[in-house]
Amino acid sequence: LGFEEKRQGAPRLSGLLIGSEIAAARSLYGAAGEIVLLASGALGNLYQSALVEAGYNVVLANAEEAVRIGLAKAAARLWGKE
């Protein structure tokens, strides 16, 4: 991939994949604007940085919290405690 040291491979590949995803999304959905990023942790930070660099205004929503809220609502619906 053009890097000299083996330890540089994973971060370089990750950056290429994130950049490719952003480019593909832009071609499908149009120019940069506001985007809600449902993510958490180090990977979420990488995506947020890349999206900002690509010109998006990023609103970060915590993925772990969203999952907990969603599961609680699903359980309440299943067991009739809404």
C-alpha cells in the first residue's frame, strides 16, 4: 500500500476505507451538509474527523446509548409496559 513499516498498514488501510465510504456516500447523497454520526469509541472519532475534513457538520450520537434506549423500548413493547 505504499508504506514502509508493517505497523503502518492497519491505520493506512482504515483511512483508505473510511475515505472510500465517505466518497461513495457523497456520490449517492450529494454534497456535504449536516450529518448525524451514530458511533462511539476510537472508530467513531476517526469517522468524525474524516467527515469534518470532508466538509460535513457532524452531530455525534453515542451508539452504545442508542442501543440501550432501543432495546429498552423494544422490551417495553414486547411485554406491554410502554
